[in-house]
Amino acid sequence: MNPLTYSPRLVKALPPVDVNGRVLKAYAMFADPERSGELPKPEWLEHHAATVLSEPLGDGDHPAGFLILHHGMEGTYLLVSQWYDADMLKHWVRGAVVDAAGETAFAPLAQRALIACVWELEIVKFERDAWVNTVLARGSTDRAALGAYLDTTFSGWV
């Protein structure tokens, strides 16, 4: 279990990744800032996000969203979120599992009801505000609105 204390975590915006017809903003989060040089390659993120978003876009799905790769105290987690309908968010949380050959996969958590930790929720809040201020404020998901959303990223401490 994590300690009942709060210590800020470093977040770095990464290049967006293309996943089965979607563009996802990407973030890396670090409980230990000394690990912040361990940034994943976009292809690695695309591969693992595609295991979550393996289906093509469905009715109501927007081709935009975000992901968080969180190197936490107790493990590494991948959160994948996609905008849906006008103002809703689909969200999946996976935990890293490393096999005997050292290959990483991301599997659903044993505690499936978990949504995010307090640090990840700061990024979710940022993304909510970005969606409201770029897409919903324009009332459109045209190229300009989605481009403005994808260009709005966060890097810093949460």
C-alpha cells in the first residue's frame, strides 16, 4: 500500500501517438524524478495503447484522447482515455506485467474499479479543461478544434 502522504510527481508531455484511427496525447509520470530520463519510444506507446484500443472507432467515438504512462511507487501503469459523444470520456487502466523474457505487457488491474490516483487525476482534470476550452467552446470537432486540443499539453509537477 502507498503511504498516506503526498509528494509531487513529475509529468512530461510526450509526442502524440496514433492508435487505430485515434491520436492520443501522451504523458509520462514519475514517482521518482530520477527516472524521468526513461522516456518510452512512441512506437512502444502505440503498441501498448493498441492493446487497449484494439477496435476501430465506434459510433460516438472521437479520434482524440490521451494516455498516461505512470511509473509509480508500486508499479507502472498505463491509463488510456478517449473522448466520446460530446462530453464524455472512456477510460481504461492497466498495470505492467513483465514476463520471464523481460517483455512488458499491460493487463487489467485486479482491482478493476480503480479509476486513477490523485496524481493521474490532475492530468485528467487538465485534459477535461483542454477539451472544454478547445472543442466544446467551439462547438466543433473540425480539424482546427481537434488540432487546438492536441496542441494543449501539460508538463510539470502535480
